[in-house]
Amino acid sequence: MALLSTTTLTTGMGAVSDSQIESKLGLAPGSLDQFVTTIPQGNDATEGQAIAVKTKGDVDLKFNYDFKTGEFPGDVFNDFSFYSVNQDIKLIAFDNQLGTVGIDLSPGTNTIGIGVMDEGDTIVDSTLAITSYDLSLSTGTGSFTDAQLETFLGLDVLKLDNLGNGDATEGSAAIVGHDVTLNEGQTLTIDYNFTTNEVFNSFFNDFAFISFNSEAPNMVMEGYFELADTSSPGMGSLTLTVGATGDIAPGTYDIGVGVVDVGDTIVNSSLTVTDITIV
């Protein structure tokens, strides 16, 4: 699983080892085994799935979940779901449970992980459904310069200025998908809400965007698309087509989202992403 979306993570088909998940989320080797000892009867995290989101700036994440397990209550094989922020792992659930997780990140550069793990065996499956989410980014306190965001997202220098809204100054961004493969004929849709304290159609034309960066062999490319600016605040949806003559060329990408101030660093704007789907 590579993309933050309303999706279901599983310990069944497509599951990978705990060590692969630790590597993907930037966790120390053995940390999931160490964490699982805090769960009743837990001793060995074996396999599962996880997604990673990397953030830079003023970013928060809230998601609703539905954890289901085929293990019996009190079973020695106590499968579990979790989230992590950098090296800190937190339990979501180890019994069937619906709930909400809110992650208020410290400004800076962070890695968020969300996952589900088998414990003690690899036979009985458990799932963690992310039923809805809000990924919120702001140009407020904790923002980084446009150049720092371009480096973080793998974009060339001045790419954000070149969108045509003016001098992008600072903001926040997140890499919501790593090594996401987009195939000919697919579409990608992002649902979002852009809010701003700037006046309508301001000279200081703050904006939100989605970006695509690929460094696959023989395929170094990037793309970026505006989602909204001060002339189009509010909720919206953008659908991009994948193809040789589409919006995005087929390939494997890191997918980023962000919001930036333009012309000043005083009046704030924000972007909330509520889903990204690929079909």
C-alpha cells in the first residue's frame, strides 16, 4: 500500500514482513516487536501492511478507522493496528473497534505511519479500514520557504513561482504517496477544501497544489497542478488522466500536496485533503 486514501490495510494478501514495514516507516529495526510486548500476550509482530506520509511544515492528520480481527478475544495471537510519528509508535486497537485518531504534529519534518500487523502467526487475518480522513496543511506558524518545499517534494527550483500566481514565499507540504504506479488509462481524483484569510481574488494569491515527481531510471520527470487559489476557495475536486496524451504520463511517482503564501508571509491559507483515489 503506497497512497494515503480511504482504503483497507490487511495482514492477508499483499502483507509484508515487520522488518519491511519498519524500514518503510523509518522505524528502528525490531521496534514493532518491542512495541507489541505492551499489548496483552503480545510477543512477535510478524507481517502486515502500512502507509507512510511525510510532512513538512504546519500539518495535522485526523482519520476515522474500523479495525476488525479474525482472532478470538484474549487469543495469544493478538493482532493489532497502530500509528507512528517518527520513532514513536501508538496503539490504535487490538480488538474489533471503530474510532478516530487525531495527530497534532510538531512543526518541522515528520513521518507518519499507519498500519496493521499479525502477531505470533501469519494465518488469521486482521484489517484496518481508513474510512475517512482530513490531512490539513497551513501557511501559518511552522511554515517552510518555497525553496525548502520544492526540495522536499523533489521539484525544480522556482517551480512553485512558475505556476503563475506570483512569488510563492512559504507554506507546508506532504508526500502522501511514495512509489505510486500510474498506468495508461487510469484517473487520479483528489478531493480537498481550500480556505484563505486573503480577500477574494487577492494580489497576494495564495494557492494549493498537487505534485508528481519521478526519479525512476530513464524517466526523470515532474508535474504539478493548482487545486485552488484566492479566486476559487472552498471545497473542490480535481481529476487527472494518465496517458501519453493525458495530464500525467504513465510511470511511478511520489505524490505531494501543499499550500503556499504568495507575496507575503502574513495572511494565512490552508488546504485540507479528504481523499485521493486512483481508478
